Amino acid sequence: MKKYLALFLTMVMGASVLAGCGGSDSAKTFTVGFDAEYPPYGYRTESGDYAGFDLDLAAEVCERNGWELVKQPIDWDAKDMELNSGAIDCIWNGFTMTGREDEYTWSVPYIDNSQVIVCNENSGINSLEDLAGKTVGVQAASAALDALNSDDRKELTASFGSLQEFSDYNSAFVELQSGSIDAVAMDIGVANYQIKSRGEGYKVL
């Protein structure tokens, strides 16, 4: 289930075309659409600021090009609408290229976006086969959902008791922690962050 993250961005070393969107190269602002519930890549800090790995990269691109960065949080399942309406200049976030190569203009992939299953350590779930009859959570419009709905994973997904979609992975992890769902399918980077920040008690299949 290995995928790769890519982002929409201008080429840092002087390219003149905005990749993946409808901004003008003469614009002095660069509006980046991102999922603010996607740590460590994009999230809101306790002080109310937006931070994360992807936003740091966006800030560096803007610094090198002399632009003002505008951080615009978006609902991930509305990303195409935001882009097509011109509300944002690019989507800068974990975004799997596989199957979408011709739909957007992409940067070079820069992060391994393997898809994994996370469950509680004492759940008794030790393999994908153990997910039969279980409730699995996933973020709406995510790479994990695409993977689970793909032809090579349809038998696995059909074995679930149910597949429950969430607006963000923080909400899914709260439900996993409470026992309302049995597992979460998600990006490995986000999974590692969630487990590290929440402490022991979880495992990755």
C-alpha cells in the first residue's frame, strides 16, 4: 500500500509557472491550501498559529521568490473546489500522486506516504486478516480511503464490519482511543506522529 506524497508548488529555483493552480506569477501573495488537522505536516498550535513541516517548506519557497505566504486551512474533501474557484493558489499537503498523475501539475515527490493500519495494542488485531468484522476508520477523501477502495484491496475492505469516514485523523484517533472503532487506516507519517504524541498503547500493522 505504498504511495508517495507530493505537493503543488512553484519550482523554488526560479521557475515562472505556478504548479497545480491558478495563481499569476506576478502575484505578491501565495495562498496555500492545507489540512489544519494533519500533524505533523499542517496543524494549529496552542497559541492559535498554523505550523507544520509542509508550511515550513511553503514559507521557504515564498522567501526565495519574494512572496507573502497566506496560510489557508481547508476541508480536505473540498480541496478541488477551493483550487478551482481560485480561493487558493495551490494545495500544499500530503497528496498521493498515484492514479492522479495527469490531473494536476505536481512537484517532485518528497515523502514516503505508505498507508498503514493502526489499532490498540491490546485489541487482539495482529494482521490484516484480523480486521474481518471490525470497524475501521479513515479520513474522507484520503489516500488511505483510495487504497482501501482500490481493486487490489477490495477483498480486505469487504471483510470489514464497516468502514467509517471522518473529517480528520484527530477525530478518528479519539474514537480509536475510546474503543468506538477498532482500527484506523492512515498515512504512516501521521500515524507515527499520533502515536508519539498520545503515548503507548497503539501498534501499527
